[in-house]
Amino acid sequence: MTTPRIPGMLTREELAEAIRRKEIETVLAVFPDMYGRLLGKRLTGHFFLEHAAEDGMHVCDYLLACDMEMDPVPGYQFTSWETGYGDMHWVPDWTTARRAVWLPKTALIVGDMYTADGAKPIEVAPRRMLQRQLAQAHEMGYTVMGGTEIELYVFHETYESARNKQYHGLKTSGSYIEDYHILQGTKEEELVGAIRRHLDDSGVPVESSKGEWGPGQQEINLFYCDALTQADRNVLYKHAAKEIAGAQGKAVTFMAKWDETLAGSSMHVHLSLWKTEGGNAFTGDTAIGPVQGSETFRGFLGGLLHHAHALTACFAPNVASYKRYQSGSFAPTGIAWSRDNRTAGMRVVGQGNSLRVECRIPGADANPYIVYAALIAAGLDGIKNHIEPPPIFEGDIYQAADLPRVPSCLRDAIDAFADSEFPQAAFGGDVTEHYLHFLRTEQRKFDEVVTDWEKARFFERI
């Protein structure tokens, strides 16, 4: 059987022909930064064909060493003012070429970053971090398959109106919890339906959307696939959703917690390993609690749980990320595993070829490449070292006082990541230090700000 073509995807020859016919006039040549944002250039179709398609293009290396405000941050070993902020070389990954149908006559292609001479990959680049873990899995005889559920809030605001209101008093698209609620979902279908359709037509197959546990909150689920393709699709989904919302005079946010009174937004990651010759490597006859699985499954689950605390900084990279971890919120607070239990950090679901682990720790604000890289690294380490998972937890994990906990703030997560030897072993010293500096910069930038909460509490009464 031949694998059916995914609508919207383009071969190199198809893209070239579409450009010649002027069906495509603009090519977005992009790559993910440390936040998981897509950065790059808009190239005219003919210039892309004549130059970038074969030779790639150059971009400034500060793009992997700056903050959300594009401020070049001192202290990175990778690049600095001392080195003059030179170039990186972008090389297209032709497996990612696709139409971006939400934009007129536009194609998009994700590329990988190399040194300016094109000789070596940039190891600190998030996509490269994931590729290295996938190579480790391949050497062990596995293909990593993943599916991701990413939640978002929809607003009857534009991004400009939200900014003008200083993000106070924003009007969500709904006024009540709409989990699985078809009526409220219909009210949001103009935008959410458009996101589904545009993604589906742009090589990002969508399974479904549904209302979530907050007013104006939706979840869009993408079809499972290999982990690198899934991470690419995740960032394309988030990018496209914002542009489609903006075109409709609306706004969406993927903040893990945009309002302390409302449910947070998650990135639930479903993972399984498949044997190179075919078949889910998690299936087997070994009893692991109530689950029938393989020794591969046992080790992978053990590694996920063993390293979850140290790697939380990969799943929750922002200060606000940790405000999502609240008891009774469907976001995990305890590190444990259970069978089909949404209070667990690791929820085991499915059976046979559908057997998989759902990690519920990551937030919607996380960088999908780094999330997948961390989860795969932890699971593979569990297989290599035969790490035994703890006994299954049954019941309400929120009420369990003796379990390992998800770190309660970014500062604690940074310390856990820095104190563990595992990140350096898994990612390498240079990559680990780069990511730690990125995280510490986020914490430092927050620490320097006097917040609205502090002003309201102390301005008059202190």
C-alpha cells in the first residue's frame, strides 16, 4: 500500500511549478526559535527558486540568543556582542514544504540551522535538539510517534485592543465553562472552524476540536505522526491560529495561564515507540500494574517518571507556566502514573497498537521541539538503564501528600534542571547551558518588573 498524500504538502518539483505558474508568489522560509516561534523571511517565489532552494539563506545568530522582545541577551556562549552576532545558515527541509492556505499565494517551508559556512548543525537550535533524540531512538531500533492536544483561549478582542487595555478586562468568546459543549462551540466555529480547515488544507491534518474547561477555551487535536513532523505541525498550528484570528479581528492566546481565576491551557503529549520493522514496541504480555505491556514500555514509563521533576523546565518554560499547576484543575501537581486518570502527570491509555503514555505536564506555552526532546530522552534513558516505574497510583492524585511534586515555580524548576546530571548527559553541556541561560533570563526579566498586583496591594496602603 502507498501512503496517501497529505493535502497541502508540496514536493520540490510541485513548489517550483506552482511558483512558475504564479500560484505561489511568496515563500515563508522559517525556523523555530527558543520559544517555539516561527522566525525567518518572506522570499519572492522566483528568488527562492533561483537562490534559497539550493543555497539556503543566512540569518543573524542572535535569533537563538534573544528574549521575547528581541533583546540581544548577554551571557550566551553561543553568540554575543563580543563575537559580533554573525550569521547562521538556513537549509530547507523539503519534507516540510506546504501551502499556507490562510495566506494568499503563499507556501511555507521549515529549515534547519547550520554554521555560517554550512558545515555543522547548530546544536542549540530546538529542532536540532529533537533530531538528536530521534537519532538515538533510531539507533535503538525505534521510531517515535506522537500526538499533541494544545489548548487555547479565544477572545472578542484584537491583539491591539488587548494591548490598549493592558490585558485587563478582556472579553473571552464565551461566558461559561464549555467542556465538550456543542452550543458554545458553534458560537466559536467561525474562527475555530477556519483554523481546522486551513490547517487541514496546509498539510496539518486535524482530528477534532472541542470546548474546554474555561470560558472561550478550545482544544484542537492534530492527527498522530512521527515526533518531528508532529512538533513541526504544532508550531504551525499555533502560528496559523494567531494569524487566522487576527484576520477575523479576534485574538487567541496559548499562555499556560492567562488569568488566575480560569483554567490553564495544556499541551498533552501522547507518545509511543514503534519498532523499525513495524508494530508498537509498548505492546507485550508483561503485567505492569493493570496494563499489559512490554519491558520497553516499562522502562520508557520509568524513565519519564524518574526524570519528570528535573525536566519540568522543558515543559513549563515561563513564570506564568507554574500558575497552571493547581489542585482540581486537570493540570497535574503530583508526579505519578495511572491508568486513564486525568489527575496523573503520566496517564496511560489505549491497548495493543494504541497503547501509549499521555504526559499531562507540559503547558500550551511550551516549545514543542524541546518538550518532545525531553520526553524522548527521559524515556530512552529508562529503557537503557531498566528504570522501574513506581507502583501505579489509583485515586485522586491531588490528595496524595507523599508523591514527588511538579516544581511550584520557574525558579525551583531551573534549580532542578541545573542540579540534575541528566540534561547534560542527554543534550550535551553546551545545549544545557544555553537553555539554562534562556530560562534564567526569563526569571530575571520577571524579577525586574513591578507587577500590577504589587501596585494594587501596596500603592496606597503600605
